[in-house]
Amino acid sequence: MQQFTSVYDVADPQLLVQAALAIKKNPHAHPDLGRHKTVLLVFFNPSLRTRLSTELAARNLGCNVMTLNAAEGWQLEFTDGTVMDGSTAEHIREAAGVMSQYADIIGVRSFPGLQDRATDYADEVLRAFIAHATVPVVSLESAIRHPLQSLADWVTIEEYKRQDRPRVVLTWAPHPRTLPQAVSNSFLEWLQHAPVELVLTHPAGYELDPAFVKDTPVSHDQAAAFAGADFIYAKNWSALHPYGQRLPVATDWQVTAAKMALTNNAYFMHCLPVRRNVVVSDAVLDSPQSLVLPQARNRLFAAQAVLQQILERPVG
């Protein structure tokens, strides 16, 4: 694996899932793999699970770890040909070049602005690092994808499934803020490669980009989508048209115990952080069927599987 930005960077996603599950059984099996190697994590947005899990994963492999909070007063220029007489102090060409001399792997986390769809879906920050870094780049979340989260989600489903082809439902849920589409986009992209029956449900107006939805069945009837489900994955995302907006919703889309009763005793999943009694009720989140903490734990083994495969890649 030369980089990790989407499922399409992975030769065999199912094998990567199995690798993460194997690492979970013995996370300290390769303490010298990253000896004298450095992983640099660059955060343009704050993080809890991504930062902690990736730092620990790198250390489990024996790597040095450096973390840069790039949002704190350090403004980069990403456009070529710009006259830099404004607020940006350094161009990505030099910044990525310098980082590549200090690190063997660079992880990058960025968010969308949710103002202009074309700009966000161009994934400018991540693509600039890939273009100008001379070492492998790992996405810690970008404007349109969150592949480490989605890999951990698949690992969790594989670990807890009770049948060969479970019914997995991605459902939109309410939120007081406008949120990116990255987790939802990425979840669809990865689970389309998994041995599951995948269903997407959301209110009219909250369609996701067809490039990510592809042929996944879509329902505007949440109750119908939940019927017989084995896993319910709740996530909010903002509208695609008009881009980045919160639209009025005619019915309540919060995940409740009454809705979970329609399922096949389904497990509940969410990437966290989650707004209690907005996205999901306490009764669901605190139930034995809630996987949010095991799901978060699997972020460690997903990150470690990715870093391990990159470190093991042939040189040259």
C-alpha cells in the first residue's frame, strides 16, 4: 500500500479487515517494524479518536510520532501561482517537502468548508499533500471521506455479525449543526465492498453524491429500512443541494428504542461524538446492543493495520 485515502488504495479490503482483527488479538506482535521510522500527524481540525488511535497504533509498531496542530495560527497556501502577499505564510510545496524530510509517513486531517461543493469535493488539502509529499500519505479524514473510520466500521460489523450477509442500514439522523458528508460517503464506499446487504435511508432533500451512493438501495421511509436490519448506523450530514445546508424535516428521524424494535435485534453504531437524545435516545445508546465503544476501540486496530501495511511495502 503506497497511500491510504480511500478503499480504492487497498488491493483487497477484506484482507485488510482480517488483518485488523488479527492485530486486535496481539497488537504488540511487531514492536520493531517501525523502528527508526517517524509518523507525522497533521491536524487542520481537532480530533479525539483519530488522534489517539493513530498515535497509539504507530507506537505499537515502534514508530516515533509527531503531531502538528496546523489550525493553530499556521496558514498554508494551496494555490499555485498565487502572489503570497496576504495571510498565508507558507506554500504547501515547501511545507510538504519539509515534512517529508522529517517523517516516513504523513497523516492529514482536514474538513470541508461546506460553502462550495466543487471546492470541497476537489479535496484540495489532502490532494496537495499527496502531490507534494515524497512519503506515503494517510487520510485521517478529508473533506469528503473518512477511510480509517469506515475500515473500523467494517471491522466492527465483521466482528459482531450473526449471519454471513447481514442487513446494514445507514440512516440520517438529526443534529443541531451542519456536518460534513465524509463519514457517510466513506461508509457507503467501503461497505459496498463488504459481504452485506447495504441500505441507505434519509429524508427527501438529504441525498448523497451519486458517485458514492452508486446502486445502494435508498429509502425515504426510515421504518421500512429498519425492518429486519442487523446493524443500524446513524449519522447526520448536511444537504448536497443546496450544499451544506440544514433543511426542514417533516418527521422525527432520531433513532429510538421503538424504531430499533423493528429490526432483527440490531446492533447500533455511530462514529462518535454523538448528541444524546438528538441523534439517538439514551435507551438505545446505553443498551447492550450499542457498539459505539467497541467501534471506537477498533479505530486503533484499523489504523495499525494500515500503518503496518505501509511500513511493510517494498522499497523502491
